[in-house]
Amino acid sequence: MRISNRYFRVLFLLALAACAYFCPLQACASELDIPPDATKAINLMYLGKPEEAVALAHKLEAARPEHPLGYLIEADVLWWNIYCKWSERKYNTIDAWSHTRPADADDDADLALSDKVARLAEAGIARQDTAEMELYAGLGYASRARLLGLRFEKMPVAHAGVEARKHLLRCLELDPEMADAYLGLGLYNYYVDTLSAMAKILRFFMGIPGGDKHVGLRQLEIASTKGELTELEARFNMAKSLRNYDFDYARAEKAAAPLIAEYPANCIFLLLTGDIEQKLGHTEEAAAKFRTVAAAQWEEPVCAERARKLANEALASISVNQ
């Protein structure tokens, strides 16, 4: 069960960066056209205020209806709510685990937004090919793959991954300093190197190159320290990967620490870091984080309810083991 989950969740990443091995590993964030309202919306999203974040995203969309950024932010707000809603405590670990399920209204809305991001970016590329629009196109397709991967949809995930790969590689070809592109490339390199033997055989027959998780972690580090849009998502995924697949809880704790330092009341970040602390045997620190989640005032009610449930389950497990 765990092996197949791992395989299908990362299938879309197999095609993200066929040439990622040869991409430069030192990069500085390029200048993207990110207005103040976009930065504020992203901050509100991680503060657990999705309604305010979406309101600002709509403002961006109204001001620049042909630009992908507002729709990308709106899709990301919805994604974190979906991730939270489907999180479970399985394998003694809190995460949103892949499994087959029917689409719901949130899924449909998130996919529609992801598709719009990709379409608008590709229309911009048709007018003038720029690293910025290639990045948005890649992020749009990656957003689609992210959700489909959570629903265990293998072939649609692979198709979206192929498109994301094409745009992210073109982005770095035009501007090697576009650090946000390294989120997808880093995940590709990391996960393709941690696949099961069965998945590696399939990868070989599909003609998809291998990866190197050490390179992948370095690329995620670039995105997490120099990215302008993907910084926190890169750090979150870096910490999760180190926890889930390397079982390197000390490094995962270090990777996740800036998330809590910047957003100490974010229930998703608290669940991740509390889970890591528990695995390290830091029961008091873990319990403190889970108690914070259980008492948190999170704006989105479905996420708030699920986060409290998971926190209480984790607290119960700490009590049993003490």
C-alpha cells in the first residue's frame, strides 16, 4: 500500500525535469512582476485567512485579467484547504495520502483555476516567450498534477507532468536564475531516486531519466531560500520528503523550522513540525504544537475541524506512549 502510494503520488514528477541533472545548482531569484497585493495575499493564505487572500487574488484578476498570477494564488489558497481536508494520520504519520476518490466541488474549482493559469501563460508565451510566463505555465500544470496525484489518477497526472516539465525547463533555459522553477525540478530529482523497484522499471520503459535525491534537495533548497512564489511550499515539501522517505527527522526538523518561525499559528505547518518532533522523541515540544493546533482559530471550518481531529489523535498517541 505504501509503496504504490509513493509511486502514484510522484508519477507526475517523473516527467518534470528530464534534463534537471544538467541545470545549474546555484541560482538567485529573478525579478518577477509581483505586485504588493500578491505578496499580501500569499501572507494571508499562510496566516489561515483564505477569504481575505482570495479577495486580494480577485482584485489582481480584475486589474490584470490576462495575467496568471491572481489565478495561481487563488488556486494555491484552495489547494491548502484541500490538502488539510484530506489529511490523515496513517503509517503513524500525518499527511494527505493519495487514494482514489470521486472529485468534489473544491477539486473542480482548483482544476479550473490551474487550467486557467496554464492557458493564460501559454497565450502570453505565444505573444512573447519569457521566463516569467514559462514559469507560470509550468506551475499551472504542476498545480493540476498536484491535485490529480492526491486523487490517485495516474495517466492524467503523467500528462500534466510532461507539460510542466516542458515549461519549467524552457523557463530555466531563458533565465537560469528563476529560482522558483527549482521546486518542480527538486521534487523530480528527489522522488525519482526514491522510487520502488517496480516504479524504476516502469520509468526505464517510459524513457524517463533517473534522478539524484541529493541534487533534488539542493534544488529544493534554492527554491526555499531564493524563490519568490514557491519558497514556503518548497520548504514544506523538503521537510515532508526528509521525514516520509529518508526518515531523517533531524534534517526534516531543521528544514521545517523557518515555517513555524514565520507562521507560528499555521495549523498545517504545526501538524508537520509536531509530527517530526514526536518522531524525534521530543514529546513535550510535539505536544505543545498539537495543543496549539487543537486550540487554533482557523478561518476555514473544514480545515479547522480536520486539524483539531488530527491534533487530538496525535496527543492521544503521546499519552499512550508515555
